[in-house]
Amino acid sequence: MVKHVTVLAQNETVRLDADRLEDLYTQLGDVSAEDVVCRAMEELAVRLAQTERLYREHRHEEMRKSARSLVAIAEQIGMTMLARVASTVTQCIDDGDPIALAAVLARLLRIGERSLTEIWDLQDLSV
């Protein structure tokens, strides 16, 4: 018996909300806005790692709190897709759906990494 394994390419385009970033820079000025964005990026990286660790440790209530904080931080700097996926993680926890949670967490980590790279590249272009 021959078994075939299909590997699915996980390649989603990440888009930042440029209007949200522009508003942030208009409200705070370049220096302050850049500081907010940099601190948010650092916090997002920490929270993504924490969310994954809490998942592996089966600490879903704490994981839910970490994912909720990802939503707020991501929305602040225009990462709407990341915020939406983090929100879906909390919904999977609330629904008690471990299979969906595993899949959505994997997506969250992919989107998070790509979002951080995207905003980092955007910051590099603005300097």
C-alpha cells in the first residue's frame, strides 16, 4: 500500500493597518510613536512565546489571558489579522475545542512572526 502525504503550504499574506499606524504617528509624533511601536513589538514577541509555552503546559486559563493581551497590543499598532487570530484562540479555549485550538495557535504563531517581520521592515524603511 502506497501512502501519499500532502504538505500544505502555509503562506498567508500579512497586511498592517497603515491608517492605524499613521494615526498613531500623527497623535504621538514620530519619536513617541516609534517608541510605542518598538515596545509593542517586544511585548508581542514575549506574549507569543508565552502563549505557546502555556499551551504546551496545558495552562489554558493563563493562555487565554495572554492571547487576550495579544489582541489589545496588536490592535494598538495596526496588526488587525494578528488581533483577529489571537481572538480566535480565546474562542477555541472558551469552546473547549482542543483540535481547533492547536490549529489556530499554529496559525497565530505564523501570523505573529510574519507581522513582526512586516512591521520591522516597515520601520527600517522609515528610518
